[in-house]
Amino acid sequence: MKIIMLGAPGAGKGTQAKRLAAKYNIPHISTGDIFRANIKNNTELGNKAKVYMDQGLLVPDELVVDLVVDRFKNPDCANGYVLDGFPRTIPQAEALDKALANNQDAVEYAIDVDVPDEVIIDRMAGRRACLNCGATYHTITIPPKKEGICDICDSPLVLREDDKPETVKKRLTVYHEQTQPLIEYYSNKGILKSVDGTKTMDEAFEEVVLLIEGN
Ligand code: AMP
């Protein structure tokens, strides 16, 4: 099963992607997580990506596409994957289609988690992340058991640089300009499904599963 999650930053697509990956026993591939791991490990890719990420800009396509296509070669991708945060531009989507078509393969579902900008700005202000293991929380909707501490690895939680309000506004502008056109791209291919991301995480997940299994 090959699934793409679409939606603005903060729409909740990461949470839905992780749950889908667990339900269908396929890997969750988040390009944002891959970049953050590279930043943490001080790699050349991480240092290049950080310059863009901290400004709320997209990392250039050429730094992203090969990374993802290489990741598919891993045996854990044999039964599919959930892509979270990729593709984010039309050229990335075209590159993905081309790479899959080379193996007579294609994306099956593109799921758009739809949330208005105002709701996103409110949500992101409460988002907290563990830079050690990548877990994310929300001060109100998904609080950690111990305030400011990751449930999984006990590390301190932070408001990520790219979740700060000024950066969020920039990221939303970038989303509307560069990523939103993918909705039409996948709609034209007949594989777009939309869910209302203002619902609770559980309700939205139920809707996503129905959309996939109702097909
Ligand atoms: P995310 O965790 O998916 O919100 O990604 C965090 C940041 O990583 C984004 O704001 C971008 O700067 C960068 N990024 C992640 N995925 C991509 C992608 N597919 N193309 C370009 N930049 C990306």
C-alpha cells in the first residue's frame, strides 16, 4: 500500500501517517524527520537543510528526491509505505511518479488532511517536539505525561524553531504556493481523498481508514 499524506504544516498529517503505518504494518517515511536526524548528527545534508528549514522554506528538490527514492530500496518498503511531507512540490511529485513507474508501480492514495490556516496557527503555538526521538506533543491536545518531558525517551521537549509563529506564517505561505497545487495534481489522477483535519485525531483517523478501505 503506497500512501501519500498531504496537508499544511500542523494539519496533523504526521500523526495520521504514523497511525496508518502502524495499522498496515508499513514504514512511515517523513522527510522532515530524516532532515532533523541529519541535523542532529551534523551531517553535510543536515547542515544544508537547516539553513532552509529554520527560515520556513522548503529544502531544494534536488536534496530531497534522491533521499526518498533511495529509502524505497530498503526491504521494509516491500509492502508499501506512508510518505509524510513528501512530495511537497510538483517537480517532487513528478520525480516520484517517474521513479515508481520505472518499477511499474504508482502511488495508490493521496490523503489530504484539510485544516484552515487560523486553526493551524493556534495549534502550532502549542506543539512541542522531542529533538532526540522525534515524538511530537501538544500542550493541550496531546500533552506528555510529565510536563516538558518526552514520554518515550525522557528528553526535554522544545518548541521547534520552525514551529514558532513567524516561521509558521512563512511555512503556510510556502505551503499555499508550492504544495497546495499537489491537491489538484492527485485529484486529476483520481487518487485524492480529503479528510476534515479539524476533527479530533481519532475521528480523522477513522475517516482516513474508511476512505482507504471503502475503496
Ligand atoms: P515537516 O516536519 O514535514 O514539517 O518538515 C520540516 C521542514 O523540512 C520543512 O519546513 C522543510 O523545510 C523541510 N522539508 C521536509 N520535507 C520536505 C520536502 N519534501 N521538500 C522540501 N523541504 C522539505
